[in-house]
Amino acid sequence: MGERRTAHSFCRICSGSCGVMLDIEDDRIVAIRGDKAHPLTRGYACMKGLQAPDMLHGPDRVTQALRRQKDGAHVPVPVDEALDEIAERLKGIIEAHGPRSVAGWRGTNPWFQTLSHYALPGWLASLGSDQFYSSMTIDQSAKWVAMERIGVWAAGRHMATESDVWMLVGNNPLVSVSAGALSFNPQKTLKALKERGMKLIVVDPRRTQTAEMADLHLALRPGEDVTLAAGLLHVILREGREDKMFCEQFVAGMDALRAAVAPFTPDAVARRAGVDRDMLVEAAHIFAAGPKGCVQTGTGPDMGPHSNLAEHLYECLNVICGRFPRAGDVVGNPGVMSPRTPRRAQVAPPRRRWTKGRPSRVRGIGPMQGEMMAGTLAEEIMAPDADRVRSLFVVGGNPASSMPDQRRMVDALRALDLLVLVDPTFNETARLADFILPARLLYEVPAVPLLNVETYFFPMPFAQYTPAVVPAPPETQDDWRYLWDISRRLGVPYRFNGMDLDMERAPTSEALLAMLLDRSQVPLDTIARYPSGHLFDVAEQRVEASDRDARFEVMPTDVAEELAGVARESDHARSAEFPLRLIAHRVRETYNGQYRLLPKIRQRMATNRAWCHPDDLRDAGFAEDDIVDIVSSFGRVPAVLGADAAVRRGAVAMTHGFGGLPDDPEDVREAGANPNQLIDAVRDCEPINAMPRMTAIPIRIEARG
Ligand SMILES: Nc1nc2c(c(=O)[nH]1)N[C@H]1C(S)=C(S)[C@@H](COP(=O)(O)OP(=O)(O)OC[C@H]3O[C@@H](n4cnc5c(=O)[nH]c(N)nc54)[C@H](O)[C@@H]3O)O[C@H]1N2
Ligand SMILES: Nc1nc2c(c(=O)[nH]1)N[C@H]1C(S)=C(S)[C@@H](COP(=O)(O)OP(=O)(O)OC[C@H]3O[C@@H](n4cnc5c(=O)[nH]c(N)nc54)[C@H](O)[C@@H]3O)O[C@H]1N2
Ligand code: SF4
Ligand SMILES: [Mo]
């Protein structure tokens, strides 16, 4: 037997940041379990996290650089040779077409790998390109739009840990483990909050695992979030249950808001959104009673029709009920890893910054938060312009599978002059890539959890540091390091999150992480002394009084116009041709397109079934396990049916991340299918952020001919 040791670390597959203990033998992870000493996750770890040994050391891991040959097959190539060739081709592309012809896509995982998160944006900017895209703009950019139109409370929001009521809308933390402070050991956390007296309201077309814990569950018709939110606002305003003093001081547009939600009476909303009228009114009462609490939205409303408007109205509930810390309140988490910033009891006014940056070549869509909108990426590649996107660097993502209108995206990726993927797996995008650079995985790189969102996610001043606890395969590099190597070959300095890197001698990842935390409130060395993470005793911070006079804008004219349009819409419920609504949801077994091929996951879930209410199946003459076609006005995919009474009638729930490339000859029972073939990324998308409609898609189910 070789050397055996146990290491502490934390999982970085999702925002759960679960503390783990790893048994390591001969530098390979042989066992993993939750770390009971972790102050927030207390021994919890989900089945994905527990697959680490297979994920790191399994046969499907990409451990060498690969180059695509003319015949389409990929062959191993020494990393330096790959980097030489990439740099040379990139140089040619930039010389001929300018730096804006180079784009980057950052997928989900880099979010949680501290250094990977910052790797691409600064790299592209140092090349002179603004073409940075991420998954944020196909999942929750409605939150950005809402912020830019309503404004933001500079002292943050109420935390669930201090709240009397919490409303989760299209957000299922018990599965997604993605819900701010409810992300840490979510079931135990929610249970404890409920025992303390917090009321939980869930708005979701499915009776989700989270809805099972709710005091009140509104199982709305998919895609009716605008109606439902307007109905809640209507009740609160009509009955004068808003926080009048707060509104008086901090809110502009109250009369316009009142007028805009006037048509959304409880009866009208109950009919249209398919919820019980009295429950709707009760939800408004419970929420308005507070006094502390929050509406928190997930992908459900943010991927649906009118997602920007839905997000706006849900946020208006927080605003008119004044759900924000006030001057003198103690700040739950003043931060540990980031510098302290003052929190003032005031509004940072709306800025509408998308109108200010350089818009996209196609459709003229402006950037937000330093990102171009992913809904336009395929067109940016296919555009006739000389400076169209010709080269794409993907770090930890799989756009060939994850993007709406899969066929168009795949055609676009094929049209690139250079596609480079930095990834530990041979995913669908890898099949199209010119080069795959083998990425290091969690446990092979140092990290801290949720650095850029620590004060929002961690309810208390928590921090942890993990070094790399197992060595990475010898031919792999850290994500950022590949980009540094390319910059060096191009002779261009690499700015990493505002820091100019030494281009003679690359820093180590540990040094780079220390640079990122150089203004932390607790020194990194001290954080590192607590291997299970720690709640740090940082000095108390209180919300300061306001030093400016600014107001939230609750009903600007563009929002009012869109809402009036929704009020006028008819026959939103049923069309004879597409009577059902396909809804997006996540499952415990997979993370987007990841883990489905790991042996233990495949045993549990080989395919992404289309889940329907058993009565809907029976009425349509179908049975569980039938293979059918799911048909939208845009496309058609096969699916295996499943019966699930938790799905409301009229909805069909199917998760994403399954299936291969379009036209792969696959057995749907073995490979699943990709719902992105049903989604039109151009016609059915929102103004401002080009956000496609990824849920509540009108469909029908057809027997396979
Ligand atoms: N139809 C439909 N489509 C959807 C959705 C939906 O609900 N419905 N959801 C959307 C959402 S919310 C998102 S966020 C996107 C996700 O879109 P993507 O991020 O493009 O897709 P993922 O499958 O998450 O790909 C992540 C990749 O990161 C790799 N990876 C893991 N760890 C590391 C690492 O440390 N370094 C590097 N370099 N790579 C790593 C994995 O191997 C994987 O290939 O998909 C979207 N697509
Ligand atoms: N296990 C696991 N965890 C994940 C992921 C994963 O793939 N697997 N993905 C990660 C990513 S990238 C993200 S962005 C987060 C997302 O985190 P969440 O937003 O919590 O994602 P879901 O768990 O899919 O919850 C969305 C809910 O919206 C509901 N819904 C669908 N349509 C509608 C609608 O029209 N209106 C309303 N109100 N609800 C609707 C669905 O039934 C579902 O329960 O999760 C992250 N965590
Ligand atoms: S919940 Fe998230 S962080 Fe925790 S073990 Fe699962 S995947 Fe990892
Ligand atoms: Mo996402």
C-alpha cells in the first residue's frame, strides 16, 4: 500500500461550497465525505460532489492537449506545440481582422474556481477585445436589467437568516444549491429557519423538493410570472400594505406602478396564472407582513417570457415593502476576503448602462457588467462583417450543448477560424474544437469560496482557503496559465483583474490568489490556518446614514409599456397547436452538461425524461416510458416520457445538458436529447439583453411515427 493521507478542502462544483475530507492514496483521491467541522455545511455533500474520485481520475478525463486533424479526429500534441500554434494562428487573425474578432466564453464552473473566474475577461481586454460572453446572459441577466432600471439598495438586502418571510420564485435550492445564503446545506438551513418561525412561500409550476417545505406553494402556469408578480403588487398596494414611509423617502413612480398593476386583480391573475385566488391574496399578505424578508428569484422567471419584466416586478415587491437594512442595522457579513466598503442606507440610482457601451454588431445590443450578451454570439460569428468573431476561447463551458438553438450555435462554432477549449472533459464543444487544452480540476488548484459574492452568499463572516491537495496530471496547467502563455507568445501583457502580470516569469497560482486577496480583511495566511473554514471575528459593521438623495424607479415608461402589452395579451393559456409548456429545471444528478457520463450517475439517470402529470399522460393516451417527439414551433426532439404528479397539469419538465450534437445517431434512452433544439434564440428573446426563452416554451407531444 502506498502513502495514505487525509486532506481538508471544499467542493467547487456549485455555490454550495461544501467542506469535504479527502482520503488520498498515492496522490489519488480514493474516498470523499462531507466535513462535519465546516461551520456552514456541517458534513453535507451531494452525490455530484462525491463523484470526485471518478471525475479526477476516471478514464474520460482529458489529460493531454489535443489537436484536431483535417479528418476531424483529435490527436494528442505536446502542450507547448499546441500553444505555439494557437498563438501563431491567433496573431494572424488579430492582424488581419482586429482584436474584436477574438471572443471568449466562460461557462459555469469557472465561477467557483477563484482564478478561473477572472482569467478570460482581463485576457480579452488586454488583447483589445470587448467580446466576452458568459452563461450569465443565458440564465439570470434579467437581474442585471432590473438593477439597471430600478436601482440598487447600497446596503444590500435582508438575509434569510434574519427574515420573517422568504419567497422563492422559480428557484429550487434543495436541488440547485444556488440561492444566496440558502446555498449551504440547504435542507438543514431551511428547516432551521422555519423552526425559528420564518414563513416560506414558493412559486413554481412543480411541487419541488423546496415547495414541499413551503407554508404556501403557488403552482403557477409556466411563463405567468409577470401576471403573478403584478397580482401580488396589486393586492399590497390596493390594501395599503406597502412600507409607506420607505416609499415616501426612497421610491419614485408609485402612482405609475399603481396604475400599471391595476388590471391585475386577484380574479384576473388567478384565472390567467392558474393559481387559487385566495392563496394569491394570502401570499401577498404574508409577504407584506414581514417585516423582514425577501423575494428571491431563480432561473424559472429569469428564463421565461418577459423575463426582464418579471424580474422587475418581483424586485418591486422588495422595494415597496422596504426589504432592506436601514441606518444603524448590523451588517450580517461585512466580508472577510474582500476589503470593507461602507454600506449606506440609500439608493444607488438606475443607470441603464447597456445604453452606454459599444453595442453588438448584430441587433445593436449593448453590453452589461463588462459582458456581451450570449444570445447574440452565434450571429456575431456568422455576421458578414470583416471583423466578425473568428476565434473563440472557451474556458470551462460547453456552448455546443448549453446554448439555445443548438443547431445554429453548432454551425457558428464550425464557422470559426479557431476554436480553443480549456476543459477537463471531451464535451460536445470539444468535438468541434481545433485545440483542447487539458484543464486542472478542483482539488488540483488553490481556491477560496465565492470571493466576488461573499457578502451576499455567506450570511456570516465566513472564509476558507484550500491549497491544491492532489497533484494535477503532469501535462495540465491552470486555466489562467494557458492564457498567460498565449499572451507571452503574442508579446502582449496580461491584465488579470486589473493587475499587470509579470510576463517574464509567470506567478504561481498561490501567488496570484494572494494578489487577489491583498486587501482582504483577514490575511490569507490567517484564513489558511483553519482547514475546515472559519467564522471570523471581524469588527462589527453598521449601516451608515444616507449621504445622497436618490430614488428607486419602480415604473419607468418602457417597463409600463411592456406590462400594458402583457395585460392586453389574450389566449396566453392554450393554443390548440402547442397546448403544453416545456419547463426547464435542474436535477441532483447532473450539473448542466456535466457528470452524466460518470458510471454511478449513468446508473441512476441515463436520459433526461420529459416529466408530465400522470393525468395529462393518461388523457393524451401516452404511458410512462413511451418514446415521443417534443415539438415546438421551432424544432423537434425525441424524449422518454415520465409520470410525476409534482408537475402541474399542462407543464412538461425536461432538464438540459443531455444529447450529443444535432443529428448524432443516438438512442434517446441512452443519451437523452437536447431541449435547446426547440428554442429560437432570435425570435423569442427579450429586448435589452437578448435573453432567449428557455422555459415555458409552447410545445406538443407527438407519438413517434
Ligand atoms: N435548454 C436549456 N439550456 C440551458 C439551461 C436550461 O435551463 N435549459 N441552463 C443554462 C444555464 S443556467 C447555464 S449556466 C448554461 C451552462 O453552460 P456551460 O457552462 O457552457 O455548460 P456546462 O455544461 O456547465 O459546461 C461546463 C464545463 O466546464 C468544465 N469544467 C469543470 N470544472 C472546470 C475547471 O475547473 N476548469 C475548466 N476550464 N473547466 C471546467 C466541465 O468539464 C464542462 O465541460 O447552460 C444553459 N443551458
Ligand atoms: N444539481 C444541479 N445544481 C445546479 C445546476 C445543475 O445543473 N444541477 N445548475 C446550476 C446553475 S448553472 C444555475 S443557473 C442554478 C439555477 O438554480 P435554480 O434557479 O434554483 O434552478 P432550478 O433548480 O432548475 O430551479 C428553477 C425552478 O424554476 C421552475 N420553473 C420553470 N419554469 C418556470 C416559470 O415559468 N416560472 C416559475 N416561477 N418557475 C419556473 C422549475 O420547475 C424549477 O423548479 O443552479 C445551479 N445548480
Ligand atoms: S452541493 Fe455543490 S458544492 Fe456541495 S458537494 Fe454538491 S456539488 Fe459540491
Ligand atoms: Mo446557470
